[in-house]
Amino acid sequence: MTNRELMPIPAGKTVHTERNSSSGDYTAVNSRVELEKPPLLITVIKRRWWAFLIAAVLAGGVAYWIAGENSKQTAHVSGSLIYTGLPMPPGPQVYHPPSLPTYKEILFSAESMQRLSQKHDLNIPPDKLASMFHMKISNGSSVMNLDLNWPDAEKGVALVNDTMQLLIDEAAERRKSILREHMKHVEVAQLEAKRQVDETGEQLQAARRRYDEELRSGGLASERYTSVLAKMTNTQASIDAKNVEKLGMEQQIERIEESQQADVNNYKEQVLEARFAQLRTLGKAYTKDSARFKELQRIYSELEQFKKDQGELSLNEWEQTLSALGEQELGPLSVVMTPAMATLQNSIVKDAEAIEKRRLDMIPVTNQIAMLEARLQEYQKEATDEAGGVAVSSSSEVADYEQSLTAADARLELVSSQLDNMKQLEQCRSREFSLLVPASLETVTVDSDKKKLFVMSFVAVSLLLSAPVVGLEWLHQRDTPVIAFSKQWNLPLIATRVLDQAMRRVEASSDWRNNEAVRMAALRIQQSLPQSASVVLVSSLGKSPTPASVFASIADCLAHRGERVVIVDALDPREHRTNIESISLSARGGEIATQDAHLHDNPHQVKDKDGKTLRPGLSDYLAASCHLNSELIQSTSNPNVDLITSGNAEFPVEAMASKNLTELLDYCRDSYSLIMVAGPPAANLADFQMLAARADAIVLTADNKAVKDPSSVVAIQDMIDLRAPVVGMIA
């Protein structure tokens, strides 16, 4: 049994490529099935786990050193402020303080942060300094919590306390500034009110003088008539005074009602929000598909609808209606009641009591006004009867001026009251805020970024140390250009690193017995031959020929397997000189040595310029310069390997298609089991294809440079189109 019988491959077995069509199949030996490569990372871990272990140990040491040298401690400093408000004087409200979110914006404004930065000599922009602070204001609460992360605990405590004090001072300063601006306008209004009082008083005096003149001219200056007029004047003055008193009460009731309504709205909003928060908290304990969750959702929807349609309900009715919504699931309103809500409730009750008190106080005043008006009518009737219609118009004019004067006095009193209240608030020493929990070292918590820095450094150094390992493995696994080319055209790669060793002239490459690649290449060639005495064309892709040592090694290996091999050097001696005869064929490492057979003199012998007889070769035979005899076929040190050199003459035109070449190959078929033709590179398309047409098997050799040559692609495509019997590639 020969090696050809070990793994027979049916003739006509086709290999499909990415570019071939239904007519583009060509005969070739199947390549072994390529197993799917595992992911790169898994491969690296399996093969280089020890490198990763070393990298991890080194990274741990470096990260520990970096964390120890560069770690920083951060102090978490906190403090609290409480909004206490101002003692408002009785009467009209003249100052509305900003909301807590507005105070927060004032505190973290660029101007305030710049003042803080200058005080502590911080070289930090105001906007960045503001971003370091965190202030939290709970809904419905008067407390403002201020937090700061700072490297130095003592410095952080000073910064937090100074920031809170800055807000206290800033709130007071802004209040005073606003009131001073408002006082300027109110003082102008007060001057205008005084001017109006003075003008009205002068007009009243003039009217009274005219009235007295009319009385004297009409003879109505009697004591009785004068007494009645005096009573009318006094009564009218009392009515005016009572009206002013009543107007003041009505204005007080109106202001108290406005304040009460604001407290009621705030109270309702806080209670509703607390109910919604209670529902959201309860809903987190149940799944969305549970009946309990759906019931809570229904109550939530009813609360939202109630919030939209509250109507004109009194506070008691509103509380009763809200409490009835989901009372069994949520409990009474007292469950969600907070101190802030209780404060609002007390304020609402006090406002209601104040309103009721002022309304009760208005009842006797109203009765007194009615009594005085009735008395005034009696006096007017008595005066009319006494005067008989004289000076009635003057008396009416006096009454009008007196009423105008009363109104002007009331306006002046109101403006003066506003101005007095503004002065009291502007001069008030109380502050809107006070320190609830000042920052101190006892409340500071210190954190270190050493652990975080260690982890980050460990990851970074590990990646840095592991990157070369992964990169080398990737380079190791990456397909070479030759392998990629073979995969692209679906060409079996029957041996690798053969050309590389031949080009580097590695000593072991001449001894095929130590080279598994050469032995496998020889085996694949044997298995692909359809019959004995087959012609195997070995050509290279690109422009460089196949190294002679490749032919010698494969031929020597085949000869040791029982093949009778002849090497035919078909390279044009004008273009390439392989010197196959100088390559060792045996394990002894000796040169190819032709037997010292006597060269008979004949007219076709070739001689060099010195007259020395040269052994004929293929070119000499194709040029009819020698005969087909033992002189043409040279023996080598291996008795089963013979050689036909390229010769000494030039190849005739179209020599690869000549009849002489056909006769030579037929002659060799009768004497040898395998004819190995060293063909021209595939870049010589014409000669290559003419030889390929005579071959029973074609072996292509290629290096990384050759597969990049455009002529290689053309040659492979032609082989596909011609269905050439390509065995595979040797790299």
C-alpha cells in the first residue's frame, strides 16, 4: 500500500470560493475543516493566565502605592438654619419676605460667593464654589440644611458657619434696602396726603366764612339758630369719626381675611401633598397587579379629582370630605399632620377669632352712626324751619368740605401708619433666620478616597500591563496575508513556513525529515494525484520563483516514499536561475551530484566561452540543441530523483506549447511515477497557463508579499475559470 491509498480523494472534488460561479469550480484537495476560534479574551486567559496573575500582583502593588501617596481625606460638614420670620406690627402689611428657594438663590449668587471667597482667601471661582455646597429644603419646612465636602475639617466648619451667617446678614440687609426704597415712595404719598388735608381745611374755613356771612345778611344770627347749627356740626363730626373708626375695622378685617386665606391655601396644599406621599409610600409595598395596589391607585385618582374640584367648601367641610377619601386605608388626617401644618391651623384659628372680634366691635359703632344720623336729620329739620330756606346751600357746601376733610384725614392716617410700620421693620434688630444647628467638629464625618483611588489605579495599571499580552496574542492569532488570501479564495493551505525557512536558509530546512510542513506537503501532493506518472506543476504567485530548496526537499521526501521523481526546471534561464542542481537532496547534506558518466562527443554539445562542455537542459532540448537521452536527464545523489535543468540556451518562442515539451513529458511518464515541473511565476500568465494545461496537479507557493501582487488575483481567477486542478498553497 502506498501513501496514495492512505486517504483517497475522488477525482473531480471541487472547492468553492467566494468569487466562483457555477462554472468556476476547480479540482483540488479539500482543506481540513477549520474549527471556530474561541473569543480572543478566553484564549488569552487560557494560555496566558500566568501573565495576568503577574500583572494583577504588580498592579496591586502599584495601586497600593499610588493610593497611599495620593489619597485625600474629605470632611463632610453640615449645619442648619431655621426661618423665624419678623415681628409684624399691627395694621397694613408693608413687607412680604421672599420664599426660602429665593433666599437660597440669593445665598449662592455670584456676589455672595465672591464675598465668601475673599473672606477665606479662596482662589475658587464663585460658580464653582457655589457648586460645592448642597442645600436641602424640605417641603413645608422652615429648616434649611447646608452641606459641604472639604479637605480640611476646621476650614470646612468655618466655611459652613460663615455661609449661614452670610445668609442671615444678607436677608436682613436686603430687607432694610427694600424697605428704604419703599419708604421713599410712601413719604411722597404722605406729603401729598398732608397737602390735600391742608387744602381741604382751607376750603372748609372759606365755606364756613361764607356761610356765616349769609346768616348775618339774612338775620339768622340768633342764638337759637346758632345753637342748632353748632349741634349739627358736632353731630356731623361725630358721624365722620365713627365712619373712620368703622372703615379702619373693615380694612383690618379685609387684611386678616387675606392672610387667613393664604394660610388656608398653604395648609390645604401641604395636607394634599402629604396624602399623596402617603399613597406613594404604601404603593411601593405591593405589586402592580395586586388588588391592594389597584385600590390605592383608585384613591389616588379620587384625590387628584378632589384637588381639581374643591369648590367653595369651608375649611371644616373640606377636611371632612378629604378625610372620608380612603380613610379606612390611610387613616385620619392626623396621621400625616406635621408641626408646620399645626402651626398653620393655629394661625387660621387666631385669624378667625380676630375677624370675629372686630365684627363684634363694629356692631356698637354701626348703631352709634345710625343714631347720630337720625339726630342730624332732626337738627337739619329744626334749622330749616328756623331759617326758612336761607343759607341752605352754603350749609350743604360746608358739609361737603367737612366730609372731604374727613376722607383726607383718613388717607393721611393710613399712609402715616404704613410709613410707621416700615420704619419699625427697617429698624427691627430681629433677623429672619437663626442658627438651628451650627457646624462643629463634633458633627463632621471624615471620608477618604483611598479605596476609590486604589480601585481606579488597579484597573488602570492592570489594563496597561495586560494590553501587551492581549496585543501579542492577537498578533499571534491574526491570520497572515497568505492565510487570509487562501481563505478568500477557498484554497487549501497544505503547508506553512516552508518558504520562510527556505528564504532564511535555515539549516534544518534542507533536512525534510525534521520538517513536518514539507512532509505534509509531499503527502497532500501524493494524495491529490489522479494516476501514476502524473505531472505536478509547482509555481509561485507574484513575480519571484519558488525557492529551489522547496523542490529538492519535496522531491527527496517523495523519493523516500517509493516514488520515482524527475524535476523539470522550466524557468527561463534568461530571467531566473534556480540552481536546483546545487541544492542538497539527501540527508547527508551533500550537493546534488550528477554521475560522472562520460559525455559523448556529438555536434549538439553546448560549450561555454572557455570551451568547457556544459550539460544540456530543457532550453537546449526545446531549442533542438540536444537529444532526449541520458545526457539531458541528470542523476542526483538520491537514486530515485533525477533532474532536468533549465539549460543554457534561450527558451524558444512559445516553448511551453511546443511539441518537444509534449514529447519530453510523455517520455518522462514512461520512466517516472511523478514529474515535478518547476514552473514560472504566475505573473508570467501565458507560460504559466500553458504549463498548467499540461499538469495533472498544480501546487502554488506564495509569501506575504506575493499575495498582495495584483497578478496573483488574476492568476487565481483564471485557474477558477479554467477549472485547473489546483492542489493548494504552500506558504
